[in-house]
Amino acid sequence: MGFLSDFRTMVIGILLESFPFILLGVVISALLQTLISDQQLQRWIPKKTILGILFGCLLGIIFPLCECGIIPVVHRLIRKGMPPYIGLVFMMAGPVINPIVFTSTFVAFRAQPEMAISRMVLAFTTSALIGLWASRGVRDSALRNPLSKTNDHTAAAKKSFKHPISGNPGKKTKVVWKNKLHETLEHAAIEMFDVGKFLVLGATVTALLQTVVSRQWLLSVSHGDWTPHLFMMGLSYVLSICSTADAFVGATFIPDFSLGSVLGFLVFGAMLDIKSTLMLLKVFRFKTVATVLVISVVVVLCGAVAFDQLYAYL
């Protein structure tokens, strides 16, 4: 009974923690679909690859969402014409490179302010390298539903809300905004259902693993050159803590774990975890997601180990 109680509590806790950010992402996604035309978006997106990667890395400053809320937004942006490689970069960098996460990390590590800056730098480096690979290897065919073959509900929704209006201009404007509100709510409801089922599945798997792994066993793997870093990265993937709150969890592992291994925890878990991987598979094919996972593991691991060595040298 104790196991079931802990499991139930963790599932509910993860869902309650993630739901507001999923809802925020869904609402932003619906507003983007309703208020921003495909032509407007195309004008904003840089045409050059390097500028596009930089744009994707820093877009989180405008849309400060965690990994839970960012995926529906990116899904909608890609549907509206954003190149898939820029969307993928935004998915990876956005949950870390945004003012909310920077502030929470800075507060959690008051005694080590370099952790907040290092987290941004390592996330930027990893996302940029993923972007360089994706700019060559990720096209529309890498999407779960290629744009050229997908009958998005967008067209049907737009068509259903186009009514001929004549007469008073004020009445016309009122009807147009009423239709836009209905369209926004319809898109939000559909997106919430699509993303929500993956969130529930991810929360269930995460809670199950959290109830099985003991704290004592965690501490037994806190020593070594590479082992603590790999372990903390794996732990962050399993725990699936929201990037706006994971810094406070990561800080509890100090001094048992090195700063570099905690840095790996903060960067890797915010970019990829169980629930975000499942939601990512909704947008991209398995091969693309698996490649992103491998690149992220290698770059974050090397960065975390290098941080420890540099910290020890200084």
C-alpha cells in the first residue's frame, strides 16, 4: 500500500507541476495559429542557416516556456512554415535559455553563481551543434506527419469560421473577433488532447522509476571521473522535473555530487526527459529523436566533465 500511495502521489505531483506549463504552451500555440499568418512568420525567420540556429537558440527569451509547454508551440510553428531544424533547436534551447530558468538557477545556486551562466552556455552549445546537424539532416520527411502529406485541422477550422458579413463595420469586427476566439479555443482543445496523453504516459513512467530507486543507492554512485556525470544526466532524464524548478532539486545533491555532475543534471534533463521525449516523438520520427539524444548525451557529458576539471584548476 505504501508503494501505491507514493506512486499515486508522484504521478499527481508531476501532472500538477507540468499542467500549467502545458496549458500555457497550448494557449500560445493556439494564439500563434489564429493571430499570426504563415506569410508573417516567413518574414520573421532568418533565411541563413547560422542566423536561423541563433534565432532558435534565443527564441526562448521571447517565449519563456519549459520543456512541457514548448513542444506544442514548436509543433504549431513548424506547421506554419518554420524550418524543422530551427524548431528542433528551439525545443532544445528554449527550456534552458530563458529568463525564468536563469533566475531560478541563480537563486538556487547563490553560492555558485557561475552555475547559472554555465547552464546557459552549455545548453546553447549543445543546441547549436544539434542545429548544425539538423540543418543538413532534418527536412520535412523527418516529421512524424510530413507537411506535404498532412491535412492539418487548421484549414478546416479556418474554413468553418469564414462567414460572409455585411452591414455595420462595428458588428463585422465583433463577429470576426468572436470567430477568432472560437478558433483559438478549438485549436487549444485539440492540441491539449494531443500533448496531454503523452504527458500522462511520461508522468506514469517517471513516478514508477522514482518509487523504485532509493536515495542510498544514488549516493553510492557519486564518485568517479565519468560515472557521477552520466548518472546525474540519467537521473534528470528519469525524474522529468520541470526546468523552472529543477535547479532547486539539483542543489540538494551538493556536496555529495560535483558541480559538473549537477550541471549535467540541469542541462540534460531540461533539454530531454521521459515525457518530453514522448512528446517529441509526436512531432519527429524516431531516428531524428534518437540522433538528437545521442548528440545531447555526448556534448553535455563532455561539457560537464570539462566544467569540473576547469573548476578544480581554478
